[in-house]
Amino acid sequence: MRYPDAIDKLIEALRKYPGVGRKTAERFALYTVNRLNDEAIDEIVDAYLRIKEDIFKCPICGNITDTDPCYICKDQSRDKSTIIVIEEAKDLIVMEKTNKYHGLYHVLNGAISPSDGIGPEDINIKGLLVRLKDETIKEVILATNLSNEGETTAQYISRLLQDSTILVTRIAHGIPAGGNIEYADEITISKALEGRRKL
Amino acid sequence: MRYPDAIDKLIEALRKYPGVGRKTAERFALYTVNRLNDEAIDEIVDAYLRIKEDIFKCPICGNITDTDPCYICKDQSRDKSTIIVIEEAKDLIVMEKTNKYHGLYHVLNGAISPSDGIGPEDINIKGLLVRLKDETIKEVILATNLSNEGETTAQYISRLLQDSTILVTRIAHGIPAGGNIEYADEITISKALEGRRKL
């Protein structure tokens, strides 16, 4: 007594996603069978295939992109003297929504988390150090989340740069501790940017 | 300022699922980009393609299946005199887990819900009436959920059969009202089966 093999396979595949347990994956799979027509399934399949084909990390900043370099790095009108360091590409999207910042970004694609076995070498810090050799960069704004991982990562990077001439700042409080940047509203993020302090 | 097109496409595709809003779809899409390798994405794609290719509704009972007829309908050892009517194939899975029932099933693939514009003709009731012309069937057990839709559907079917010689019963209380059969434990479902009453 079980589901047809194809349904079990889809359930197992969808369980890969964070917060998706057996019951949820089962509901998604049965919804696919009962409510999605072939056209809708093709849309999903094409979307996944395009992710595989088109998407990569920007070799300069680590942002997820389908152009080399990404639309931020190739934008000549941006202020090349400042880099905001963020954990995920989605944080960049929220930052840009504020229209308060016109510099560059560096996406770590993660944060230091010893408990998850994620060390400094597992996130995009080396790429940041390479960029900082360029003397046009005057300030690094650390905008990792106000979580243990984000704070640890900010402290680690600021220590790496303590002997350099680059101004290292931390995004201001204003974003509630434990909260993620992606959920913060634009005013809160604007205030956090304005209130940044030297570490 | 936006995500690459391929990511927007995946976000839109995943939003088709019940309970998946913009933020959740975004999280799934970025997880796909940041954490799933090509192999993992291929598994998901293959699973969707197999759903399209292998899965269909059993022409006899409406169960989702990859064999014609489904493994229940083709099992000669099952008691052909009783049919349990359920809303979804997942309810059949839970019923079978009890090992208390060895008859047949009829999967409506939905329930009557005027507010959602779902009428009797939109679910698999016509197929049930065709099956009931076979005189070997002595009892129909209505095991739709104890929700408004499930109750309406049960009442509708029992009215259709009130002049027939077939015994029409309703699964017993025991499953909490408003709850769905898929979440009930096996003992509760066994009790509900034992306590069924004539309508």
C-alpha cells in the first residue's frame, strides 16, 4: 500500500526544501497530480532547467546573476568607493529598494556558523579580500544579519581588516535582533544605513 | 532592480502551490540556486516529468495510479461488495494503513463546494453511479471529511441512492469535525469504520 513510484519520487524531491516535511511535500505532490495540467508542470520544469542553464554567481561580487558581471558590478554609474557586505542575494534586493545606496555589494552567500560546520573559507570572504586590494575602495559596510552567525561573520571580517586603511563599518541597529534583513521594511533599512558606526 | 528572469520564473511557478506565498516561493527559488546542485535539480525535473508521463486516474475508482486499473481495483482478493467513497487518494492511503478494510474504494477527487464553484458534476460522482449498477455492490460507505463540503457531498450521494437497494452508510464520528481524514490516526479511523451508521 503506497503511492505510485513517480509520486513518491516527487515527494522525496520536494522534501529537500527548508521547512518542507513529509506532509507538506505530499500535499504539493498531490496538488501537482490533481490540480496542475501538463502546461503548468512544463512551466515548473522549464523554470528549473533555466535555473541550471542561466544562473551563476557574479565572479566579482557573488550576487546571483544571468549576466557576467551582474547588473550592479557592470553599472558604471555606481559609487566604486563603498562595498556593502551581505549574506544573501535577497538582502541586496531589499537594500536596493531603499534607493538610499548607490555603491557596490559583496554577497557572502552564507555566514560563519561553526555549529553548521560553516567556516570563513566556506563563504565568499576570500573574494572580498581580493576586491579590497583595489585602492578605490574606501569603506566596507558590514550588513550581515543581527544573528549569532551574522555578528560572528562581521566581527571576523572587521578583524581581518583592522590593519588596513579601509573604513570598516557595521550597519546600524534598527533591524530587530534575530530578525533577517529580508523581512525588514525599507525605512528601517534606510535608518540602519544612515546610522552605521565605525568598528 | 530585480532577480534574473529565470529566478522570477521559478518563483512564479512555485507560487502555484497552496499556502506558498511570494516570500516562501522566493526562499525556495534561492535555496534552489544556492544549495541545490545540478544533480538535485535534475531529480526534481525528472520527478515532475514522470508525474506527467506515468500518473493518471484509475478509470474504475478514480484513484491516482500508474497501472490500469489501480492496485486496489485489480486485486482479486478484495471484497467486491463494499465501496468506501473518499475525497482524495491520500485518504485511501490512510484507510489502508488500518488493515481493517478489504473492500473497494471510490475517489471523488474533490468535494461539493458551491462557494468554490465545485458542483456534483465537477467531482467523480457519475463514475460511482456507473459502478453501482453492478449488483455485487451491497454497501457504500461515505467517508468524505466531516467538513461542510464533505457533509454536503455525503448528503448529496445518499439522496441519489435513497431509492436503491444498496445500503448507504456514513463513516462514524470519531474523526474531529473540521479535521481532515489524512491527519487522523489509525485507531480513530478504525473506530470510525466500526461505528458507521445507516443514513
